[in-house]
Amino acid sequence: MKAKRNLLIWGIVIGVLAAAVGSYIGVPSIRRAVDRMASTFGLAGPKEGVTYWCPMHPEIVRKNPGTCPV
């Protein structure tokens, strides 16, 4: 009974660690794959007529998304 309990606990611990590592490693590679697919089909890039601004500095307005220069 105690061996089954220990096995269950270790299985849960290893599963949680694997999920945490997989999500940390997987997110950037998934984003790159989506960006690559979007550029392949011509879906990447800013939309025409759209302006982007910084929520903390509304005076900063740009044609392309990105980080705030302030």
C-alpha cells in the first residue's frame, strides 16, 4: 500500500515538472512556428489603417506594433 502511494506521489511530481518544463520550452517554439506559417500565407505584419499606441504613454503612436521607446 505504501509503495503504491509513493509511486503515485512520484508520478504526480514528475508529471507536474514535465508539464512546467514543456510549457516553458514549448511557448517560444510555438510562437516561431505560428509566425513562420503566418508569413508564408501573407498574414503577418501590421494591418493597414491601424495605429498602435502605448497604454502607459498615449502620446506614443506608431504604425507598427512593438515596445514603447520611453
